[in-house]
Amino acid sequence: MTIDARTLLPIAERAVSIASEIIRTKGPGVITAKGDRDMATEVDYAVEHAVRELLSRETPEIGFLGEEEGVSRSGDSLIWALDPVDGTANFLHGIPLCGVSLGLVDKNMPTLGVIDLPFLNLRYSAAEGAGAQANGLNIQVSEACDLQTAIVAIGDYAVGENAQDRNRPRLALTQELAARVQRVRMFGSAAIDLAWVADGRIDASIMLSNNAWDTAAGVIIAREAGAAVVDLDGSPHTMNSAATLAAGPGILAVLVELAAEAHKGRRIVKPGIVR
């Protein structure tokens, strides 16, 4: 089944409004350990339950994937992907860099996304072919063409099983970026990374990971704002990609090269790569 995602945007907005209100008004509550330094709050589950209930009622033909409870409803080729609180660690510590991320995925490609950052009063939305907006105003990706003037966000370092091995390329990438870009930032939220690329607040985002609930909404928002979003090898990003790189066309190629070489563990010795 294929559908014009624009027709579902009002429903997604309603679902995210409910989620945002829960995040804004409830404390973290009971903390559930999910693994090494990974946790979910009572709010994560409350948001997921509320959003799933609304979407199952309004769009029963579409599947649903939530970060906390997985696939609770399967669809033909369409599925909602929800991160109920993206940036849970930030939320727990009272850091306002967190929010809800809801995307619609059609055959492994996101076609709709809504991201709400309740403590920053920011909402980002996009539907395929309709552009991207922040608080209802059109947004556009940065026109940066020089890494020396670029702010680049990176994803969180790995925790849990094999974290040391998985962090080697992340640390290598951090080192190489620190030597080349204006600033490196780690916001602790994939949704924020991608939304702020779309909004031109930062120039690029590199995450050496990809979970549908983390990236679906942000990928379509970034693309609709003019960003290129690709996998580690530079191929178009899908929900099956191993990594998530988003940037304007002026700096994408050099970032793909940096990320790929860091992932392979090679020392990068091309000083001209910043130009």
C-alpha cells in the first residue's frame, strides 16, 4: 500500500502534540534499565502507549514500531516509527535537548516526519514533496562549502556489548573532525541532529548507527529542507542503512570520505580535504 504522506500529516501532528504534552508535564518517574548505561523512563512508555493508541485508532491499516516495545502492529508496506523520548539521558538530567520523533516509513524510505522539542518550543515537520517547516515556517539546509566554517554534530558513543570496538571508529572520526571543522557538537539526540541540519543551525550530522525510530522523522525533514542524507558509502539512506550522514551538498562528499576512512580504521592524511 502506498499513500500520499501529506494526507497523514495532521494525524501525526496530533499524535506528537499528545506526546509533547506528556513530556512537558510529567517527571521521569520509574526508571527501567535496558542495558549498560541505557534506560527508559516512565514517560517513554506513557508516550509510546498514547501515540500507539491514537495511531491504531486513526490509521489501523498502518503498522507501528516503537523504541520501547518494538513492533506492535504490522502493516503492508507502511509503518509508523516512534522514538517517544529521543534523548532520554538528557531528559533524566533536566537537559532540554530531548523530544518526540515520529516518522512514517514506506518500503524502508521515510515519507513523513514530525519532531517536537517541548522544552525548546520547536516543532519540525515534513512530508514528501511538501518541503520542511519549523513552527510552520519553511526551512532550508545550510549552504556551507568549507569544513573550516562548519559545525558538525556527531552521534552518541556506543555503550553496551562490544562498546570499545564500536567506539574506535567514532573516536577516530571525532579526532579527524576536530582537526578540520569549526566545531564538533554532540547533542545526544538523533532527532535534534537531523532537524538542526534541516534548519541550517548546524551544517552536518554524522551518526555511525541507524535505528528507524531514531532517524525516520529526521531524515525526511532534512531531505525536504535540501540536505543529502546518505549511508556510510555515500549511497542514499534507507532504514536499512548502517550509518546516517546528513549535510548540504557543499560538504557532503568530504564528510562521507572522512567517515568511511575512520570506520575502516585508516589514518587520514589529506590536509586538502577541507577545501
